Amino acid sequence: MTPRFLPCALLALPPTALAAGSDVVGENLLWLAIILMAARLFAPLANRVGFPAVLGELLLGVLLGNLALLGLNYFESVRADPIIAFIAELGVIVLLLQIGLETRLKDLVAVGGQAFLVGCVGIAAPFLLGAFLVGPLLLPGKETNTYLFLGATLAATSVGITGRVFRDLGKLSTPAARIVLGAAVIDDVLGLVILAVVSSLVQAGSVSLGEVAGIVAKAVIFLGGSIWLGRLIAPHSSRWLARVDASHSMLFAQVLATGLALAWLAHAIGLAPIIGAFAAGLLFEPLFLKDFERPAIVREIEPLLPDDHGHLAARLRPILLRHAGHQHEHMIEPIGYFFVPVFFVLTGMQVDLRTLADPALVAVALGMTAAAIVGKLVVGLFARQAGGWIVGWGMVPRGEVGLIFAMVGKQLGVISENLFSIIVIMVILTTLVTPPVLTWLLKRQKD
Amino acid sequence: MTPRFLPCALLALPPTALAAGSDVVGENLLWLAIILMAARLFAPLANRVGFPAVLGELLLGVLLGNLALLGLNYFESVRADPIIAFIAELGVIVLLLQIGLETRLKDLVAVGGQAFLVGCVGIAAPFLLGAFLVGPLLLPGKETNTYLFLGATLAATSVGITGRVFRDLGKLSTPAARIVLGAAVIDDVLGLVILAVVSSLVQAGSVSLGEVAGIVAKAVIFLGGSIWLGRLIAPHSSRWLARVDASHSMLFAQVLATGLALAWLAHAIGLAPIIGAFAAGLLFEPLFLKDFERPAIVREIEPLLPDDHGHLAARLRPILLRHAGHQHEHMIEPIGYFFVPVFFVLTGMQVDLRTLADPALVAVALGMTAAAIVGKLVVGLFARQAGGWIVGWGMVPRGEVGLIFAMVGKQLGVISENLFSIIVIMVILTTLVTPPVLTWLLKRQKD
């Protein structure tokens, strides 16, 4: 349990360094075990008091990351460990791949009009509010890039958290939920475009309208192009791969390898890897994957169903069909259980609780949270007949995307340690406050 | 695609280094995508010509690792990348966890007698042959530790490969298969004890009978103790965890976190991490995990089955029960699809094909392979009524364990680059030669 003082020694280790007694790599096994198990224990505790699991993981991270304040330094080395950091990266990539897989492209197209409007307003209002009003007001004297980044972190609704809140409340099929989910996806995509624009601005140093247009064009071409090309190729590659080997492992490898490869490609052309992972998720339709072997339980039950349309058999068939169609999502899930919490726990670990000792910073965090909420509630005006406030509050939770923006900003040097802590506090507060308010609004609507 | 010249820069990167444009971590995404996909393509090709998938993965590694001979240097940096190495480590740990989960402790106890005898002879004969006869004969002038390690790499049958060969031939339920599988597990455990003894001898420099007894005792106490204690605790911890959250993610986290934690513990007390992972796998019985939620498809179908004992319902119930009982194994599988090939591909990449240009080394490799085969065929004498030759040939394939031994020896400095290549060639040849011979023997037996 000795902390690592010479992390560079890690690189001198040959593969399977573990077996030879390297404590550096060996400790990572224990960290992963602790993060995996503790995240699973914190998530249901958060659920039990009405909060989404992701909040439990973030709070666990805040706890582990600040144990040093109590004199426990064991987790200090995790924070900067490159292997744990890479596993966290895989975590966000897998999460966005999952969100992409669970989103049907045609649903995105179908909600069209209103969701697009809500999505655009929902991203523009908090971005403008954060970058040009609240940022300069609460934190005077910073550079323009910092304000732009701040606006960007306020912009993106978390598809995962939003969807989960509605699902937990059993309201996924209401019109408000559909608009919110559609808008949240559009919102996510636009948010990623904003991230690409703002990041490039920071890296290039200056900004011209032509450059902005260039970045937007790159993001749109990458997203549109990879989805369009991918959907042209995927049915054929799936058929060919299934002919080579129709097993689940091949199906799994095709989906995950596409996610990793597009994440790499997005990264290579200067976009966020998660954009690539999300695009990869949108590529695959259950129909494309029909040539692969169905799950073992389906293959065993199917031949038992009589050919005639018996009552039981008729009710079982759609269940079998549905599970067979979604097996690629089911197979990615355990990968997510393993990798995704590492990202959220590691993110929580970046919060420095000593920030809270400074009343000025706490005031800024509360001001930012208010801006984050007001910026999203504005969209309620554009979705009145679907229950304006419900749609507005449905857009309030921030999550993975906002946190990713904050991380990128931190790396680019425009988001300071303090500002990062403020943003994580904002994400936690928006996520904390939404479920009780939404529950109250949805119950009042029913009465 | 630039090779990494300053790997230490990696450590300076904060988490989510990717998004900010670090090519080092970004490239790992592409490598993983390539390894994942290529391994899936090579495995069925190997299967198609009658070889187990693991051979395809090894050969893929040999190919990728020697592309530099053709002037393609892209994969050179993968070989020494610490992140890929850690993922490979996780690969063997997950593999041994899976093998442990698929092995029923009572089956190990039940095959008892004959399997134990076959296992002991099957480990002793090739070890003695390799360490004291073939080693000194073919490679004169090396230190004693090198011969001991060489003997150890010849000793352990691959449970995975052996089981797979019998399964691929549809002969898993024959008496010969049962003995071979039981013996291979005992063989694996004894092999790991030999590894612990030999490694400690190399590290301590000298050897006393007391020390050997101490190492054997440590291994036996760790294996026995962790399994005994674990099986006392697991039913209670499972019940408690299922009460906190009965979801699949909790079940998955309990099993995987136990595997990682015991791998760490084994490593911390100086044993191979895989011993811990195997012990963790043996801990969990489906019965212990009965309080967790059943798979979604089972939960949907069950309420549809009529209460009376209808014909179809009666046939469906056992299928549902079986799948519910094995869901923890099914959930670990995708993790294996992702991690395990990285280990085998990376292992194959350590083979230097230039070794083959030296006729003396090729002769040694062939001699070693002959010793590896003869050493195992000896066990046939102890299992005559179950079909002696079939049992003997069933024990011939070497695999993950032998390769792990070779890796450890390479790190300890007693296995040279050349010798490592020889061992990998031996592993590949024993695996190549077994399926055709076994097929022929099994067909002859039927006639």
C-alpha cells in the first residue's frame, strides 16, 4: 500500500510486469476492485434517496479524492495514474457508444421540429448566459476563452441522467419525456460542436468567422459522414462478418471495435473521441445484426415453440425477438459496468473540498447553478402544450458531457482548479435538485 | 501514427488526456480496436482449419509483432506500451476467473483419484524431463534456474485449450474427457505451485528444502484458505449485497471485484495474480447468487408460464432456471472478449521470427516440442481403461499457463529472448498437433 513516488518506473516495466512483483501495476488491480465495488454500493444508496446512480458515483469520487484531508493518502496516486486515466477514457467512450446504440436514428428524425427547437434554445440560452453574462459578472477579469468554456459546460443536458430520471419515475412515454429526450440528444450533439469550436479557438488562439464555420463544418461532416457511410457499410460488413463467424463474440467485437476506431478517428481529426463513439452507436440498427447467432436462451426456447399459434407460444415469440434484437446492447452493458464508474469516480476525485472553505467560491458555484437552471427553464416557453415546466426541468440535469467539457478546459489551461470544482458542484446540484422538482411537477399534472 | 519516442510524457498527462489531443493515449484506442477485430477474424479462420481460437490469436500476434521485418513499424510501440500491457494482464486475470467460474469445486473433488494421479504424473513427467534431461541436453551451459523454468513451462496443460478441443469435437461427456479436464485443473494448480516455487528460488538465489516447503505451504494455504473463507463469506455477502441492490450490475461487480481483489492479494503475498483470480472463480456457486435479479428475458417469460404443468411450460422452466443460474458467467464473457485476446496477441508479438533463421534454435524448438509431447503421453499409462492414448494426447496442448511462466521467466532474466521464442513455438506446435491426432484417435475408438 505504499504510495508511488517514482511513477516513471512504470514505463520501464515489460508486459505482464505484474507477475514479477511490480507494486505499481499490482495496486491498480486493487484500485479497480475498490472503485468497481464502492461505486455499486454508492449507486443504490443514491437511488434509494431518489437520485440517479451517477450522482452516487460522483459523490464517492469526491469522498475518495478528499480522504487526504483526513490523513489517508492511499488514493492520492490514483488521481494521476495514467492507466486508471485510460480506463476512465474507455469509460466515457463506452458510455457514449451505449447511448448511441440505445438511440434510434429515426426517433431522432421523428421528434424533429419541436425537439430541435427545444434542443437549440436549450443549448444557446445557457451558453450565452454563461459566457457573456454570468461568467463575466461572477468571475470578473478572466480571459474570454474561460468564459466561452464556462458557457459550454453550462450548455449540454445529460442524455443519460435525463432519460434515467424519467425512466425512474415511469414517465418515459409521456409527450414531455419524448421531447426532452429528443432535445437532449440534439443538445448533446450541438454541445459537442460547441466543444470542438471552443477548444479549437483556445488552441488556435484567435477566432475568425471562417474558422468557426470550418470547425462546425468538420464536426457536421464527421458526424453526418461517418453515420451515412457507416450505415451504408454496416449491413454488408455485418453480413460478411456473420458469414466468417456468426458467434456473439464477433457481433460484440464489431460494435466495440467500431466504437473505439471512430473514437480514435474523431480524436485524430481534432474532435472529442466521444463524438466518434456516439456516431458508432447510431450506426448499428438491430436489423443490420440479424445474421448473427441469437442468444443461447433464445436458441434453446425457439425450437420448443409449436408451429401452430398456441397462446403461450404467441406471447413468447415477441419477447424472444426483442431480446435477440438487443443482444449487442446487452453485451456492451457489462463492459460499461466495469469502465463507466471509473470515469465518474475519477471525475469526482478532481473536486477539492477545500474550495468550499472559501465563501466567495461557494457563492460563485451557487450563482452558476442558478444560471444553469434558468438557462434551461427558458426552453419551457417553446414547449408549452407538452407541459412547459416539465420539459424545462427535464433539461436541467447536467452530467457526463458537461464534466468532459470541464476536463478538456482544465487540460487546455483555461479552467482553473477552483473553476473546475465549481463546475462539478454545479453538475452535482443540477442533478440533485431535478428529481424532487420533476416528481412534484409530474404529480401535480396528474391531479 | 508516429511512434512514441518519449513515453514518459504520458505520465505528465492529466486524466482524459485524450480529448486534449494526446496522440499517445489516442493511438491505444486504435490498437485495441485492431487487436479486438483482428483477433475475432483470425480465431474463426483457425477454427475453420480445425485449430482452437487461441492459436489464431497467437499467430496474429506473431504476424503483428514481426511486421517490422517488412518495414512496417506501427506495432513496435504496442509491444512495450504499459497501458496495453495492463490490459493484457487484466486479460489473463479475467480468463482464469472465467475458468474458475466454469469449474465446479465438487467436480474437482469428484473426479478425485484417477484425475489426481493423471494430473500429478502429467506435471511431474514433463517437468523432470525438461529440467533435468532435455534442457541440459539441448541447451548446455545454462544456469540451473533456466532449466527449472524450462521444465515449469513444459508442465502445465492448458485447461482452456484442452476443454475447447474436446468440446469442438463434441466429446466433452466421454470418460476420457472428464479425466483430462479434472487432471488439467489439478495440473494447472500444481503448475502454479511449481511457478511460485521456481520464481522464489530464482529471486532468493538459493534453495533449501524448508524454503520449498514454505512456498508450497504458502500456495496451498492461499488457495485453500481463500476458497474456504470465501465460500463461508460469499453466501452471506451475496445475500447482503442483493438486499442493497439486486441488479445484475451488483452481481457482476461482486464477482469481478472479488477476482481483481484476490489477484491483487495473491500478487501482494508473492504468488501469481492468476492464482487469486482462479480461486475467486471457484468461490462462487450459482446457488450463492440466487438472491440477485434474474436476467430480463427470464423475468419477462416466467409470469407468462401457466401455473399448471403444461407441456411447453414444463420444458421451458429448466431452461430459464439454467440461464438464470449462469448469468454471472454470461456477464463476465463480454469482458473476456475484450481483454483476453489482448493477452494472447501481445504474447504472440513477443516471438521474434528471426529466431527461425537459426537452424540450431529450430532444432532446439523441435526437441522441446517432442519432450513436451512425450512428457504428457506418459500419463496414458495411468489411465488405460479410459483410453490411454486419448487421455495422454488430451493433456498435450500447452497454452496460457505455459506462456505466463515463460513471461515471468523472461522478466526474472532466466529466460532469454531466444528461449522465449522457442517456448512460444513449443506452445504453438503442441496446440497445432493435438486436434488432428485426437480426432483420429477418437474416430478409431468408435470404429
